Amino acid sequence: MLKRLLLALCVGGFSLSACSAENAAPAPAAPAAAAPTVTPAAEQMVRQAIGKLSSKVTVDSIEPAPMPGFYQVIASGRMVYVSADGRYMFDGNLVDLGQRTNASDAAWARFRQAELAKVPASERIVFAPPHPKYTVTVFTDVNCGFCRALHEQMAGFNKAGIAVEYLAWPREGVTSTSGKPTPTYTEMVSVWCAADRNAAFTAAKEGVKPKAASCVNPVKDEFNLGVKLGVDGTPTIYGPDGRVLGGYVTPEQLLQALQTAG
């Protein structure tokens, strides 16, 4: 995506070193002015500014932005930038042209890593080899086609040393417009409440409806967490560092992505 953006800027007539050399070394970044400090007063200002858009928006994170004069804000699954005086806001990717990196990606990764670490192992459905080299978190729906195709390759993921930890994300949501639980949500609750969750999960992925069950379960909380982290479809795979590694991928593709991340 970053390369496409740079190409578009070149075509538009902007003078960038990337226009003349495909593999040119990144230009040294110019020293940036200090970002504003997130004081209690600044936090209140940002929350009030966001609140003007909608009282339903939840602000989850406020940090000084890499760009001087702005705060970097994660709110209800979106990343936005708010000016230090609370007057201006924009959303989208913040690109560091000096380093040719997406500055928004790093902030999202830190936030997701911290939030995912709060989910207990007991609330995940885990398929892991005896001694995994890597662990990924996957938001999944038991009925989506690509989720089923991903799960069919579980033996390959485990053979590659990858542990897969599933969190629930019913694509229909938790409740319908009538306020009743959606069929997918109800089915996933039954899976999470099964005596053998892994077996029930695999059976559901194969189209076998689980035996109706109810219990104290994390399905709603995990769905809300996915929304908070920006999940908008399934499967969504996060690496150990919180980076998005894709949706449907093969074991080979996922292993390569994890190895590249180091």
C-alpha cells in the first residue's frame, strides 16, 4: 500500500526520491518538533473533541502523534489524529516519508498487542504443536468460508511450528436488529460452552451444528474486542507483535510472514 501511495505521488508530480530509484535508500528523517504531551487537560480536550462527533464513540488510546502538533487517537476501532487545539481531525494512514514507513501501523500494533495480552488462555480455543515457535491470534466465525478453509490447514500450521489461538467474532454480530441473539452468535456460544471445545469447534467448521449449550462465556466480549481492534471481517490474523498478518493464508505464507517479522 505504501509503495502504491508513493507511486501515485510521483505520477501526480511530487518530487520524491522514490520516483527516480526503485530501491533507493530511505532519505534521512529531518528532526521533528516535540509532540504535545498527553496531560490530563489534553486528554480531556481530545475526548471532548471526539465526543462532538458522537456520544457513542469510545476513546481507547491517546498518544502524542509522530507528526508535531497532533495526538494519535484510537477510538471505536478507528485511528484518527486530533490537533493539539482540538479544532482539526483527520483519519487515514500517517506516512513517514523520511523512513518510508506507515507510522499508523506501529501504533496499531502496540495497541493490539497490549489488548490481546489481556485475554486469558482459558477464553481462547487453541490448536498448538507441542513446542510452538510462533503463536498467532485469529478472530474467527464458525460459518465463514475462508475461516473454514483456514482451519482445514491446521495440521500444516502446527507442523510449521505455529500455534493458532482462536477468538470469537460472529460476523452477524451479537444481536439482530430485533434485539435477539444472532444465529451465529448462538452457535459460537454453544461451541465455547461445549465440554470439548476443540472438537465442537472443528465440527462446526465442517458444518455440523453444535449441541445447544449455554454458560458464562467470552463470545460477546471477544466480539467487542475485535471491533475495538479494528476487525471488520474474518478470519483476521494477528502476529505476536500485534501486526495484521492477513486473512486467509496458507501455512507457508503465514510462516514466511512470521519469519520476516523476526
